[in-house]
Amino acid sequence: NSKDYDSYYVYFYETGNEKCKDTNEVVKSYVRGKSSIYVFNMEEANDIKTGKDFDYKNVTDYKGITVKQVPMLIHVENKKIDHVYYKASDIKKALD
């Protein structure tokens, strides 16, 4: 939950991941104009779970999120996860 925004994005990536390279550039462009996005480098985020099992409906804290893959973008609306984007093309469309 963000204290500052009712609607925001959370982006998960890895620096050495080929699939993340193009998406990282789109996120960097998005960040320049807005601050309603939180970015996590999975190589540095030791307290975030990874795996295939996840239930986003009941998550209220980033520690409750299980990252299925990178890149991954989550949209939060009114303190609930509204949408999860996995494909780079979908992430780009969401941030355009």
C-alpha cells in the first residue's frame, strides 16, 4: 500500500535479463515524468518471493507478492492489485 498514491505501478526486473532490457528503457522514460511507480531489482530484493504460486487478490504488502517472472508490472488501484502484466509488449502499452 502506498501512502502517496491511490493508483500506481510496481515494476520487477533484473539487470542482466535480456527480456528486461527494452522494458527497462520504457520504465525509465515513464519515471522521468511521474513518481507513481515503484521499481524493484530482483537481484537486490532479498525479501521478495519468487515462484509460480501466487494469489494477488489478498496481497496488501509487497512482501506478500510472489514474482512469477521478470519483467513484471503490477498496477494497483485503491489498495488492490488491479492488473498484472508479464509480457514486455503489454508493459510498454500500459506505460504509454
